[in-house]
Amino acid sequence: AGFMALWAALFLEFWKRRQFQLQHDWDMLGYEKAEEQPRPAFEHKIRHYINLNDEYKKIYVLTNKVTGREEYIQPPYLLLPKLMLSFSILCFMVLLIIGVVFSLILYRVVI
């Protein structure tokens, strides 16, 4: 356990150092996450919906309170099915693990 703790601490420190070196080499020291652009496929899909109807602009475009720029978002009614599917798969996997552990305990008790 001590080795793992030491390894994790050293790994994180060396990773920070490597990350800084790469930022310096690629001239990305001043780069902020707020400057990231959306993926072209996502932006194209959202612009297609906005061009169909101006009502969609209220749903798909929000003004960022910090930068003041318009940003494209995925509305909750499109995001909800994906989240529900992910959550149901997660619950199934947790229940599967609990079932396997319970069956192993039951097997050890019977035999």
C-alpha cells in the first residue's frame, strides 16, 4: 500500500511536469478551456436546427455569462435519454457485481 501511495504521488508530480513541458513546447501556456471551440459536426447539427426555425435558437444557443459569447448547447430533452441509458447500464453492472459477490458467498457457505 505504501508503494502504491508513493507511486501515485510521484506519477502525479511527473505528469504535471510533463504537461507543463508539453504546454511550453507547443506554445499553449496561455490557452484556457474557455477558448475551446465546439466540434464542427456538433456545430453543424445545431446550426441546421436553428436555420429550420427561430424558436430553436432559444433552445440551442445560450449566452455565456462570463465571456458574453453565444455558445451552442445540447438541450436537456436530447441529453436525457443518453443519461438514462448510461445510468441504467451503470445500475445493471452494480447489481450484477452484487449478485456475483452474493452468489460466491452463498456458494462458500453451502460448500
